[in-house]
Amino acid sequence: MRLVDTQHVERLRTLATAIRRRDLQMVYDAKLGHIGGDFSDIDILVALYFSVLRVDPNKPNNPDRDRFILSKGHSAGALYTTLAYRGFIPLDELNTFAQPLSRLNGHPDRKKVPGVETNTGPLGHGLPVAVGCAVAAKIDGAAWRTFVLTGDGELQEGSNWEAALSAAHYKLDNLTVIIDRNGLQQGDFTERTMHLDPLAEKWRAFGWSVREVNGHDYAALLDVFDQLPFEWGRPNCIIAHTHKGQGVSFMRDRPAWHHRVPNAEEYAQALQELDAQGGEHGSAL
Amino acid sequence: MAQLYDCRDAFAAALEEIATNDLRICAVVNDSVGSSKVANFGKRFPDRLINVGIAEQTMVGLAAGLANSGKIPFVCAASPFLTGRALEQIKADVAYADANVKLAGMSPGLAYGELGPTHHSIEDLAWTRSIANMTVIVPADPLETDQAIRAAAEHHGPVFLRIGRMPVPMVHDDDHRFEIGKAACLRDGRDITLIAAGTMVSRALQAADLLVAEGVQARVLNMATIRPLDTDAVLAAAVETGGIVTVEEHTIYGGLGGAVAEAVVVKHLVPMRILGVPGIFAPTGSAEWLLEHFGLTAQGIRDAALELVQAKV
């Protein structure tokens, strides 16, 4: 265990609340988005972008940067807001989300948005591309690392398991998959739709080194990221246990909030809850 | 009898040669080391041959990741599985994301003959050509295959190439220079134009020979780039020869014939015939037998051309 800097953790938590607040406003204004999944993964994104990834918003194409791929591309709102707070795009630009000709499409486009590494949206695409990035780094003997965030329902796509085989075969210890294990997919709970458990055992059986963590606990997240690579010669899998809609009581763990847009009353209540968590005080670190 | 060639040999030789000088060149395969003829590539550049096993979606996605990390991957796999199984990866990870990936569809068309419609790749041109940001190339002989591989490597952006295993004669002189987006006029004529690609080019040239006996002078265009289409060459053919026959080892829907028809309809309407597989799954038969069966022969092209010339009058 590394000594956790409690002040830093508190800053990340406040920042994440601010990002949730801004993302909610964006989705409310655009009348479009996937707020439930966004709130599920924002703590992971904040931990990555503000404590783990070696990236520089001023040099988004630096060949030595760490790569982050959002496989659950429908969570673009969370990614855009995090990228904006990290300085990759102007905060004001979030107002253009989903508007005609905006760079901020409903799913991320690497040709338009600095910091986006590949175009996602259809599920099961991120991990194969991430494996390619990690193989390239191995060929070059480069130190940069590749991270990919997948949904859990998304793991029903067979392409993930093809890629999981490849990553283990090529001993990609420079690759980390983070699974946003909120237990929900668009229509229902994952376990009612198509069983994924026992999930950790599946990844272990595929040759990955697996850790499980509370995906909303910054101290735990930073600690687990700090241990990378978990084992030499094995790809890393972090199963992050999360709650869809985390941060707003009436969205939390509710399948309906996959891509529902709040009405005025719900919006006001959600803002109130986030503000009570200090959301209005967050700013870029 | 002219010497016949398997274009995969030229493909493999060209790939090895450019990989010698350019460390960014990689080969990505789906257990298709033998059928793509990249075994020697793997011996020479073991860390740059990535075999994902029988997993086409990961093959193409992984190639996009390599490309976005500075490599120039050539994905080498049987065309029906590369394009059919991984079409969404081709669309999203490669074309839409503008990943610098080269997709080499091996043994396309009816090459797998008796193995049947699951293994025929007669939709690949329609699928790839309809995706934005794709360049689609069908080389006709070993010389053009060699040049097309080099051109694809130098071109920044997604490219789909059809690499045939059907034996073909050399149709180009040594001074041929393949250029992406440019048709090659292999024979001039004023009465009609035969536009062909890949395996069909040599047959179109033979058909033009047969047409001489009927007093018909046919122009023969090798349309090696299906997208972007050389619309200037198509327009000139329409204006100067008044009729066009297209011929391809592909379904008649959405391939070369479709592309030419789209240009003709907009630019200068002339009568056309589109030769190919007529929208059905092929019956059992060898590749050569199937080509005969569908009239994709010198005689079949001649007959269609003659009928069109006579209809024009």
C-alpha cells in the first residue's frame, strides 16, 4: 500500500463532483446523452487523467504518451468533460455537445477531439485496438502504457474475448483493461440479461492478472493503479465495482437512467444533490 | 500460352521488400500465414508478424491500434472473412478513425470455387467501396500488385486491396506505372469500352481481340482503383465510344459495374452491360468452371459487347 495523500484524494473527489455537475448540465442542455454510465465511470476517469496517465494536453499526439481508450463510447459526455477539465479542450466547448457541426459528437472521434485515441460507439471495439497499441509499444520497446475502459454489459461482445486471448498470448503487461462493473446494461441488469459472473475467474482463465476494486474509492483506485504491472508478462485487468448513476440518489443503480435525460425537476434535484457534495467548488487541478 | 502467375507471390515479395527498409511495416494475420504467403516475412521480421489466431475482429481492431501508434500494418486474410466478419471494425476502427491500415483481402471473388458461397468473396468491393474514406484497389497482374502494395504503403489512410490467387497472365508492359485513382487504357478503340478489374482484365483484352473479327474496335480500361473511381476515364469512354461493358469477379450489385454506372448516369448516359455474378449464391464448381458458368470469359464478354454495339445502332 502506498501512503495515500488524503488531501489529493479529497481534491479528486471534489473535482469528480464538479465534472458530474458539468456533464449533467451538458446532457440536460443537449437533451441527449448517457448520464447513468457517465456517473458510473467518472471517478475512474478522474483517477486516470489526474493521477495515472502520462499525458500532456499541450502535446496530445506525443508519441510517448500513455494511451487511454474509452471502449464504452456512449460515455462520451464523461470523457469530454474530463478532457475539458484536464485542458485538452476548452471548457466552453462543452456547450456545443451534440450541436450541429460540433466536434463533440454523441460518440468520440479521434480526428476531431484531442486526447481521443480511437473512434468508439459500437461495443467491443476498444480492447482490440488497445491490444494493437500495446503490441506497437512492445515492438518499439517503449515505456508508454495503454489503458482501456470497458463497460460490463459490453463484455457480451465476443471481440473482447478474442482480444483477451491475444493480449495474454503477447504477454502485454503494458496493457490494462478497467471494467466498469456497475451490473447494468441498457435494458436490465447484466446478470438477468446474460450472465457475466464469475467475471474475475474468466479473465484469470484467459491469462490476465486481475484485481477488484471499489470504482468510486479514490484511495483504493490509486493504490491499485500504483501496483501496475501486477505481474510481469501478464496483461492487467481491474474490475472496478461501480454504481450506475453514482452521485445522484434517484439515478443510482436504476436501469432507466442508461440514457434518460432528466426533466427540469429532476435536473434541479440532481444539481442540488451534487452541490451538497461540493460540486460547485471543483476546478481543474 | 502465356505464363500465369499467382498475385500473392508478388504481394508477399513486395511486402518483404518494403518491410526491409521501413520498420513501420507489419503484417497482421488470422492464422493465414500460409494462405497469405507471409511465412517468410515472419522468418525475416518475427516481431512484425502478428498472428491473432482465428479472430478477424481483433485482427482488424489490433491493426488500427498499431496504425494509431505509428505502424503501417498490412492485414492479410482471406477476403470473405476479413471483409465479412470484421466489417464494423473496418468501418469504425479503420475508415472512420482514419487509421493507416492496409487491408489485403486474399483469394477474393470465386477463387475458393468448390468450397462454396461461404468462402466466395463477391460482396467485398460493394462493402468496402460504400464506406467513407476507403480506397479500394484491385490489381490485375503481378507487376501491378507489386506497385499497388508500394502505393498503398505510401498513401496515408485506409486501403483495401484484393490480392488474387486465380492464375493470371501479365497484362501490363514493364513500363506500366500504377497510380491510385487512375485507369490504365490497355487498348484503344472507338466502338465500345470494356472496363475490367483484377482477373477479368486479361479476359477483356482477349474479348477485344475476338471483337476485331466482328469489325468492332473495343477500348479496354483496367480500372484497378474502384474507389476513388477514375470518372474522367469513364466519361471519356462514354463520350467517345458510346457504350460500356463492365466485367468483374463480384456480384453485379455495387461493385465495379455499380461504380461505373453511378458515374455514367450523372455525367453522360450511355447503354451499359454489367457482367459479374448475377445476384445469386454460386452453385458448386471450381473457380474456373464458375467463371465460365457466369459468362466471365473472353467469349462471354465478347458476346455482351457485340450485343450492346448492335443495340446502339
